[in-house]
Amino acid sequence: MSTAANPGRLDRVPAPALFLVAGFSQYLGAALAVGLYQYLPAPTVAWGRGLAGALVLLVIVRPWRASWTRRELAQSAVFGTVLLGMNLMFYVAIGLLPLGAAVAIEFIGPVLVAAWGGHSARHRIAIALATFGVLCISLVGLDWGGQRTTAELAWGVVAALAAGALWGTYMVLGGRIVRARSGIQSLSAGLAAGSLIYAPVGLIAAGVTGTMANLADPALLGILLGVGLLSTVVPYTLDQVTMKRLGTAMFALLNALLPVSATVIGVIMLRQLPTWGEVVGIVAVSAAVAISARRGTPSPRVRTPE
């Protein structure tokens, strides 16, 4: 990875700054992906993002140089399949919901994983705040009588919740993998496997919507590559640095800024002004993220720590 090639440069950059760059990069890529929806359906964009990220990581990481057992390959394939499934559901969600709202709803999965098994008042408060935030966004914040139909908004909420559930699963699987071997190698191999598994989904979605020809457009392919770099390669690479340098408390505090940063990007790039219900819900979820992490549990934004 680039972190291995230039460790000194990144070591001189404050870890919180790297974390925030990773977060903004991820949601900037998501905002660009929304712009592709007029040319390609959300499942195809999500698959294209995963494929682009996999190709770049394969070239950089070259996981075939490592020795693999069948079990390790199978675990990495499941890991990558869950990750791409999470991305697919999230991309469906941001096609139907404001970016900040979708991110906040998705965060309920990581919050539940971080607070799972905790019996303190802090963990109960975190779960209550996350639940309140999701309900506030879903029931009050979204414009149920606006341009989107009730069915579209409901499907968007379901997709965001599904993405959150897969995110929680991804955290658990990733935590097990990185305790035994390189997280970045498993990520590159897993993304490659997941891209192959979801290829029929992406291609069929493009065929059904009559947009298959757009996959050959060099301009759209370039944007897809950019989305893959911004939403996969850059944040996952920087995570390898920040996860080692940030303590649990600071990492949790910075996690709390991600729904807010997604909302800011949504306002700037997509002109999605949040309603008061969205603002209250996003603040509640951010507070839940900030207090949910405890020592010995994965952080809500843990993806592939080493």
C-alpha cells in the first residue's frame, strides 16, 4: 500500500487529520456516485465501485504473493461479499434518501456492535440515542409527501438499515480476520471475490434498465474509477495508519463526525438541505457513536485494521 511505500510522510500527518480525510473522501465518492444514477442503476454503480477498488488494490497489494490456506481464502471471500453487499444496499439507500440521513441510519449497525454485551448505562444510552435518531430521521425528518413516493422512501430506509446490519457483520468478520493475518491483503482478495460474485447483479441491473451500453462509455468508466478510489482505496488505506495511532476514545469521537460530514457534503455537492428532523436525528446518532465504543470492542468505523 501507499502507507508502506511512504510511511514517513503519513507518520508526519496528525492521525485525526488522516481520519477526517478518509471520511470526507468516502462520502465525496458517494456523492459522485449519486450523479451516476441517471446513467446507471445503483446496484451497477456499487458493483463498479467495488470492481474498480479491487483492481487498484490488487495491483498495489498483490495478495497472490502471500501464502493462503483454503479456509483463509474462503473467509476473505465471505468478508468481501459482505462488504460489497453493504456498499450495494448503501448505494440503493443514497439514491432514495438524503446522503446524511442514509449515513446516520446506517450507523445503527456499528453502534449496536460496539455496545453489544455492554451492561452499563453508557451502552444503554448509546443504543437508545441511535434508535431515537433513526426513528426521528425516518418518521419526522424525511419528506413523506414530497417528490419521493412513500414506497421509495420506505425502501430507502430499509436499504440503509440493511447496510447497517451488513456493516455490523463486516466489523465482526474483519475483527476475526485481522487478528490472524493481514487485513489489507484479505481486503484486496475479498473485494476481488465479491466483485465476481456480484457481477451478475450489476450486469443484470444495467440490462434491465437498458443502460448496459453506458458501461462502455469511457467518461462513465473514469468516474466509476474515481468513485472506487475515493470511496474504497483512499479511506481503507488511510485506516491502516489511523487505526494504529488513535486510541479508542479519540477514534469514537471522530466517528461521531462522520454523519455530520456526510450531511455537509450532501448540502454542498447535492444541495440536500436537511430538515429539522434530520438534524436532530443525525445529532442523536452522532452522540450515540461517540459514547458507544468501549475498550476491547471494535470501533464503529473499523473496516480492516491490522
